[in-house]
Amino acid sequence: MNGRNAGDDWWRHAVVYQIYPRSFADANGDGIGDIAGIRGKLPHLAALGVDAIWISPWYPSPMADAGYDVSDYRDIEPLFGTLAEADALIAEAHAAGIKMIIDIVPNHTSDQHALFQAALAAAPGSPERELYVFREGRGSDGELPPNDWQSNFGGPAWTRVPDGQWYLHLFAPAQPDVNWRHPAIRVEFEQTLRFWFDRGIDGFRIDVAHGLEKNWELPDLNGLAFPLAEDAEHEHPHWDQPAVHEIFREWRAIADEYSPARAFCGEIWVGRPQRLAAYLRSDELHTAFNFDFLMAPWLPGQLRSVIDATIASHAAVGAPPTWVLGNHDVCRPVSRYARDQRLLKPMDRHLMDFQDLPADFDLGRRRVRAAALLMLALPGGAYVYQGEELGLPEAEHIPAEALQDPTWVQSGGTDKGRDGCRVPLPWTSAGDSFGFSPDGAAAPWLPQPEDWAPLAADAQDGVAGSTLELYKAALKLRRELGELGDGTLEWLDAGADALAFTRPAGAGSAGFQCWTNLGSGPLALPAGEVLLASGELTEDGLLPSDTTVWLRG
Ligand code: NOJ
Ligand code: CA
């Protein structure tokens, strides 16, 4: 394990690369990514310079929600490989100085999980059914769902079983919610944590961490919107329930038993910075995704307020902020930034929210490069979703018959869902599937846009000015410069159209500065050595619009 990644506080500054295993690299030629594919690309990740990888669920799964429907938390999905291959990957990643984070999905299991199958086989009122959320329906014959909760993918959050009871699923019907009030569920997940910690996994990304606890009286929502207002005095019945913190205190105690330190990152959509920070108190989760940054439009005032609110709320609990531009659930940032940012609405993150707006993809890519340098200079850790280092856009034109996301069916064909950011990666500009699978293999599980050859990793590797080389240079500097990663920032006066800050270092060291120009004209820079820029400066040394520069002042 190399230098700065070896310490117990690695999670305070780590750049974590998200691998969506179905779409990363396919070694055995069935058109679906696998663990052997990941092992083959470790040199790419080591050369990129990331501190850790997070792998989206790799467990046995019927794939009703691309692996977020887990049927066995302590094994590997055969499509992806074997437990022995997972062990080998953990060892190889560690040998390359890369930490390994995996996904845990505690809000729901697959309907094929042994516990849910046992619950279905057992009678209403049985102990087996207590592990999930079974209720009688409403209406004279129980023919109506127990309450008005809606599935995140569309339609009611309840499905009726043949004996007449209903079960809760905040996501697909194939993802029944478990009952976190039941001690057996707590034990079950604690055993899973230990199973993987004992195998050397360095941390978990926690799926829907804000959803595990419910108001168990299961009251109707009556149209209650979420996130709640900043000053709301009531709680939402199934998101961000206060009792959820007790679970994470138990989990933290388990992580703290291990050495080197194991860490958690919560997927927590609560909208309110203080409520997010509550999950990051010193006896709870280590970090959480900063979705406010991901959703912020590319506008200076809004970015600045998100950065300030993030830093303040995290500092209050002593947690490091994180920064993220994309993941497997949201529109790729190139395509979001390609739209007129003033027309985005506060929660817009899915392509369907803005796909009808005109798009300028060169502009989107320029902004994403600038955003990447901005994000990597901010205090704390950062997440890079596979393909961001290649500047991939959203695949906006997947034919309806090829769509796989359950959102498409559950929304009655009104929401295309998230497949556009899940398209298999282009590794080579030539060859079938751009090198995602071996030549002659089955077609990739989602079709790739035909014009991706110039974006392929081999078309960018070693090419000055490519997005891949920009990421490599930034991550290398991040490791070399003591100021970057964990710490604080001090804003510089750069006018209303720019963001500029220093990262305070020890006494006597010449300061690092990050300047981002979000205005329409070029910006004068202070004197200093240019360490890295997301685009070329003008002949006069000015910073063009939508460009970030790192300086040594
Ligand atoms: C969040 C995951 O990121 C998403 O892909 C999944 O569909 C839901 N949680 C349900 O597990
Ligand atoms: Ca495969």
C-alpha cells in the first residue's frame, strides 16, 4: 500500500472510482462486464491514479434492478464471476495501492432471497413474514394497498400476494423492503459486513441509507413532498427517519473493530445539509455523497453556495466533504452541462428532466473538464464515475426495445430511466463493442452509440490535452501536493462570475490556488506558475470561460 493511502484516515481525502460492473469490461464475451474484466483493467485504474474503487453490487441477483436486488449478500453473481475471483481482485487492488469499497443494499432484498421466499411460503402473521413489511390491504376485501406510498420507479409501493396480504417495496416489486425493527435483520446485515471486512474489503457504500427506518404505523403521505423544507417540524414517514441513526451507530462500532480502518459512504438523499451531516457524526458514517454538488447547475452563485453550505455543515460534525458529478442513477454531466443551466430546475438530474432543451456537447465537455479540476481541488474526497475520465456523454438515443431499467416499464413508458449513463465503456476505438468485450462476443447488454470511437480509452491514452490525460495529471498532482484532499479553503476575490480559492498549507509554503471562470469572457489571473488547466489559456495568459486552472501563487 503506497504512502498516503496507507493511513487510517484514507477516506478523508480519497478519490474513489465507481465501477458499475455490468458495464465496465467484459472478459468472457457474454456482453456483460465481469470481475475478470475489472482485474484486466487494474493497470488503467492504477495509471489513472485513483485511491479506491467502489463496485456497484456484484452479488447473486435476478437483476430486476441491475444487481440492486440481492438474493445472497455473501456470494458473487455467477455472471460476474466467483468468490475466488473477488478475493483475487481484492488482493490485486491492494497490491496496486487501491482500496476496495463494495455496495451494500440494506433497505430491501431481492424477492428471490431465501428470507423473502420463506416469508411468502409462510402464513400471514408468521415469524417469517415479520422480517419484511406485510400488511392487510384496505377496502372491504383488502383489495386496496395499505397506504398511499409510491415506488421510486413509479406506481404503488405495495404488491399483493396470493393469500391477500400486501408487501412494501419502495423500489421495484422484486425488491421487498425489510423490517429494520426486527433483531434478526440487524444480525443478518452485521454478519454480511463482517463477512466482507474479514475478506479485506475496506468499506461499504450504503444504498438508500436514509430509507431503512419507517414510521411503522405506515401513515399515508397525503401528497407530502420530499425533501422536506429546511425548517420542517414534521418527519417524512419513510425517508430520513431519526431511528435510522441507531443502525449506523451499530455499524460504525463494527467497522471500528478492524484495522486498517474500514469506512462507510452513505447514499443519502435528504436535501437538507444539516440532516445530511447528522449521518456523519463521529460515531456514525464516515462520509456521504454530496448530491447537492452533483445537482447544482454550472452557475457561479449556486455552486458557491453549495460549496459553502457543504463545508459548513460537514465541519460542524468533523466530517470531510465529498464531491461528485455523476453516478449510475443520473444523467452524465457532459450532457447536463450541455444544456442552458439557467433552465434547470433544482432537483433536475435525470435526462428526462431536460432532454428537450437544445444541447451543445462541446460546451458540456469543456464545463465537465473545468468542473473536474474544481471538484478535485475542493477539501475532502471525490467520486469519479466510470467513463467520466473519458468525457463520455449520456447515450440519449437508446431504442425503447433495448431499455433495461425497470423505471421504463414501471413508469408506463414515460420515463426512459437510467440506461443512458450505464452504457458499456469504450476501451478501444477499433473492434466490436469498442473493446468492451472480446471481438466476436455477444452484443453488449446495452447498445453503444456508434460515434464513441474518439472517446475510447486507447484514443486518449498518452494524447496531450485528452480528458483522460487531464484526470491523470490532476490525480497525480493531488497526491503530490500536500494541500489537496482533506482540509479547508479560503475564498479569493474573483468577482461574481468566477470561483477562486486557496488551500491553506503549512507556514512558509507558496499557496496553491484554484480558479474557475464561469463568466462569458476571459479572466485575468494572478501571477503564478500554472500547474494544470482544463483548457488552453489565451495567448495573453487569460483564463477563458468554462475553464479551471490550478496555480502555485
Ligand atoms: C440506489 C441505487 O443507486 C439505484 O441504482 C437503485 O435502483 C436504488 N438505490 C434501489 O436499490
Ligand atoms: Ca462477461
